[in-house]
Amino acid sequence: MIMNSDYFKNWQDYWKKLQSLLLDPKIDEAALEASLRTAREHVPVPVLWLLGKTQAGKTSIIRSLTGSETAQIGNGFQSCTRHSRFYDFPGEMPIVRFLDTRGLGEVDYDPADDIRFCASQAHLLLAVMKVADLRQEVLFDVLHDIRLQHPEWPLLMVQTGLHELYPAAGKHILPWPYGHEPWPATLPAELKRALLAQRAAAQKLPGFAPIHWIAVDLTLPEDGFEPSDYGLEGLWQAIESLLPLGLQHQLSDEQTVRDLYAHTAHQHIVGYALTAAGLGALPAVDLVAVTAVQAKLLHSLAVLYAQRWDTRTVSEFLGLLGTGIATSYLTRFIGRTVTKLIPILGQTAGAVWGASASGATTYALGKASTYFFNQRKQGLNVDPAVMRRIYAESLEKGRTLMSERLRDQPK
């Protein structure tokens, strides 16, 4: 795909198309869904496969990583085989997909078929084991078979439920000490023996890829252990070292996310932006499909903030944002991006450009709209200058996020 004057003219018409679609939402849902399926093939969602016995703590890990209270058995999971389930987060436009299998060791459960299916889907394997349960033979047997077939796969072993081996009235050791050895002398002796015993048992596993260990204690606030997400940051660091996709940043941007609404909105924005990037990577950038995704994002954020999203609100939003200002930001953004790609103009360059621009503009629109909706929710005035600044800054930030994701996406 050669980027010519017609290609740029399409992007100059971008705001007119978005405004038209927002004010008169006529979307071919079937065609859009087909485009989304194709888009996700270009920017695939990373799959984290959690494997372990029943009650090992897999659901707690999903809940802690995503901050989602819906990560519960029977709520949010979608069956993919008879016994395996996907948990997409966020559900509509996911950033990450968790693959959960039935608990190993259950009566009358043969995991062979599930394991064959899951092995073809996963990008990172997390083996979860409760530290107080030293009988992990069934898990190690499965890991042995997987490592024989995929000796190159890195393996993250997550030891959970640390507090179960604390002495009476015991508390977490602060700061979290399990990132480096030797461990402090204050570590309970029984806990230390169990941690080391499980790690020693795993030394017989085949494969040449390294095995990484992490110890966490992810509890509910009412359990009385502070902090309730003990070791979560260490878990994130381990995941990021093995799957360098910036997932933690995508799930929670700590610089800008200060409340529950903003946290949830951020996850939705990134999911929609990545989907729009996938559409932009298609051989012909379909601006109708991209703007349809953006329209769905803005509507979902309005629902999140309990705000009307009717013709009057849409007109106010676009008027405050200023399509002329927004278009000038977009033009400068495109100009910088294309300049960087001049040595390799052609189909590949066009795809990268389209993906980055589509994703970045979606990200910027989402961030500008959260300011708009939050101000309205609190009964405050919306400052157009602030809103435009948020859009401009988010456009650049979105470009960086999309570029990193497209570069490091799992193959």
C-alpha cells in the first residue's frame, strides 16, 4: 500500500466521518465484527495460561492482575473446551486473555485434551501452587510433558498462600523479601522449608528455558493481612520480564489513574485503541470501521460515567474538543510518523503507520472524553483548553504505547 494524496485525504476526512457516525450511529454490526476478528489477528491478545490444582489461587491472581471483581468462577469466564476457560479482560475489547484449566488432580478428570489445546494458545505459562501443599506431583507431571514438547518456553512458578504457614498472629514481612536471596532470618522456618521443597522438586523438569519463581499472598481485605496484594508488584515484574508487552502499564497507568472510574476507563481505552490499531494494520485502512470502534468506545465510557450520550452531548463534546484543533494535532502526528517511515515506504510502512495512527487517535479520544465525562459527572465546567491539551498529550502517549505493542506483540 503506497501512501498517496488520496490516503492523506481520507485522514483529513476523519473527523467528518467520526462526527457523522456519532450523531447518526448507523453501523453494520456484522461487517464490523468481521473486521474486528481480522484486526485481532494483526495485534493478537497475549494469552497467560494458568495451570495448577484446585484452590491453588489462580482466580486470585487474575483478580489481582486485572483489578476485576468479576474474575470469579462462573462469572466472566467463557468455555473454550469442555474443561478449559478463557477470561478476556476487559471483556469487550481485551488487553490480555487468561486461560484457565480445571484443577489438576480432580477425580475423573484427564487433562490431556485440554493441555493439547492450551499448549497451542498460550504465550506464557504460569504454574500456580499453594505453598502449604507439598503434594504437587500431578502438576509436575503435566509440566514435565509440556516442557518436553516446548523446551524453549519460559516457566513462571507462582507460590501462593504464604500466610497459611505463618505462626499464630503472624504478619507479612515488610518490605516483601522474596525478590532476592538470601531471604531474611525473620522468615518463618516452616514457610522457608516449604518454599525450598517445592523449588527443589521442580529441578527435575526438562527444558532449557529458565524457570522463574515468585512468592505471593493475594488475599481479600477482610482476611486481615496487609497488604492484601502482597508480592503483586514482584509478580508483575516477573511477567513483564518474560512477556515484554507493557501489560502492567496498559492495565493501570498510575500517573493518571487516581480513582476507580479512571482505572476502569483506562483499561477500556487501551483495549479499544489496540483493536483500532489492528484495523489500521489491515491492507486498506477502513476509516468507517476505525471510527465505529471509536464511537463504541465513547458510548461505553459515557455508560461507565452514567452520562447521556445523545446528539446534544456529542455536539458539545466535539465542539469543546474542536475538530480543527484535533485535526491539526493529528496532521502533525501523521507528518512525524510518515517522515520516520520514508526509507521503507510501501505496504509494510503503510500498515505500521495506519495501525499507530488509528490506535493513537482512539487512545487520545478516550482520554479526552474521560475528562469531559468526569467534569460533567461532578457538575463542573469543562475547560476546552484542558481538554485539548489532554488530547494532544494522549495522542503522543498513545503513539508510544501502540508502537511498543506492535513491536513486541507475541508471534
